Amino acid sequence: MLHDRPHSPIFLMDREDILRAGGDNIHLAMQDVTRTIALLQDGQAGMPAEISVPLAKTAGPSAKVYALPAWLGGNYQTAGVKWTAHRQIRPTDEAAAVSTTLVNCLRTGNRLGVVASEILTAVRTAAVSAIVMQSIPFDHAPRIAILGAGTIAARHLAMAVELFGNAGSAIMLWNRTQQAAHTLASHYPRELVRVVPDLQEAMHEADIVLACTSAEHPFILRHHIHPNMLLIQAGYDEAHSDTVTAFDHICLDLWGDFSQTSVKSLFRLYREGHIARTDIAADLRAIILDNWRPNMGESVYFSSFGLNIFDIALASRIIRTTQETFTPNFTEL
């Protein structure tokens, strides 16, 4: 539980602070996801509706800043908001999203910390993927392909190497720009990660495909799908509509009011009438708490919407670890 302090000092934590406190630990992140889902199920956590503010057109035609609030009871006892800007126009060396997570004590409202969110978002997204990957039955060590070479793809690659790297075959890495894929792969031994230049090769050989691109148009097509495939879509628009409906099961992290507004392709398909709410086979609650599993040989599409409540949970743990372990970087406000 976070320590509430009488004069409400606040932690300011950048990427290095987060890493020092174990913010990239995939096992701890998976625990945070599992505990948060249990708290949501028990009514001890919640995510109120988001609000957004449009940015100037110089940041892009649909650029906005979103306020994504959430609260957690249990051992977290925190309320927070993820404040994230999504822009289409930016310097080439900057990410499309710029995020900050603010955390307060749930019991007193006192300020506890401000945490740079980009790495936490990538880690919690990879943690959700890892939980889903471990839930799918295979009669052999699954072959894994990662599509993309950005921040989310890099964190998924680190997760896959750590959890599945000794499965016997190298993890495949594909990206539209091969140089970016080679640069990312260069951080790992060749026997663990290999770049594949052809998308068809990756889709044909892989049992698990992690789509982590920033593609603005679908490129995963129906003929790419095969029995016992798991496709996790962490990006916005990688899978074509008839690709999604070709799977035996459609799953996602959570269904909520955001289904009416989200630009994620699964929710757009819902609004356009291609799928119904009843077409969803399972969410994270069913996978984690009810032990939902597909039958051997069935294909599964999982849409990772990305729940801001996980950011709050991870940020709370990081702040707590810093309080208990390190000399904190306090700032009085």
C-alpha cells in the first residue's frame, strides 16, 4: 500500500526512475494485470468515462489529448489519471503518443506521484499479451512472429524472448522498413531473433502473431489465417474486417462504453455492423478468472484495446517500490 505523507510531496519519475524501480519487469506487470482484473470483478476498481480535448491542427487533423481516469482499491488504494496526447504530425524522432500518469491516494486525495507513461503503457500491453499467449493450448512449442519495430513491438519482443525464448525456434520479426527491424533485432542473439523480409512467411510460419504496428490501413488478410493461430492486435488497424470474422473466436481485454468511440478496428467493425457484441467469445476476466480456453486447433483473434487502469496499477506499484527502496526524487507542490 502506498504511504500517504502529511505535506503531500510528490514523486516525479522519468524513464530511468521507472526502470530502476522495476517498471520493465514483465512478471510483476502480469501480476498487476491479474490483480486489477480481480478488483474490477469484485467492484473494488473502476474506470470512469474518458474526456478529450482537441489539439491544434498543427498536431494533426484528429489530434487530441485524452484524460483517462481510474481507481483501484485492494493493496493499491489509488486514484489516477493517464493524460495522453495522440498526434499525427510530429518530429520523426518522437512517438505518436506522449503520456503522463498522475496518482493520488484514494483515501485522502493527497498527491503521490507523476510518472512518465510511455514505458509503462508498453509494458502493460506486453503483459496482457503474455497472459493471453499462455492461455492458448498448443501441442508444440509455439512459433512467434512480431510485426512492427516501434516501442510497443520492442517491449513485446523483450517479453517474448524472456518468456518464450527457449522454445526451440527463433522469434520472427517483420517490419515494413527492414532496417528498423534489423536495428531492433541486433539487441538479441541471432538464435533468438531473426528478421523475416516477407510478411507472408511470418504469417504462414507463426502460431502466435503479435501485431504492434502503427499501420493506418489493414494489411493482415483472411488468407493469412490458419488453424490454431493466435493473433493479438495491439495496434489500431492491422486486421481487415473479413480477417477478424474468419477466426473461430474473437476476444478482447474489455468491452465498455469506449466501443462507441474507439478508433480500434474491432470497435469500428462493431459500429459498422460487421460484428455483434454476442460475437465476443471472451474478455480478460473470462480468460484470467474463469479459465476460458479455446479447443486445440481453434484460431483466436484478441484485440488489445489497452486499459488505462493498468497504467494506474503499474504506476502505483512503481511509486510504492521507490518509496520503500530508493531515495526519492521529491518535489513540493
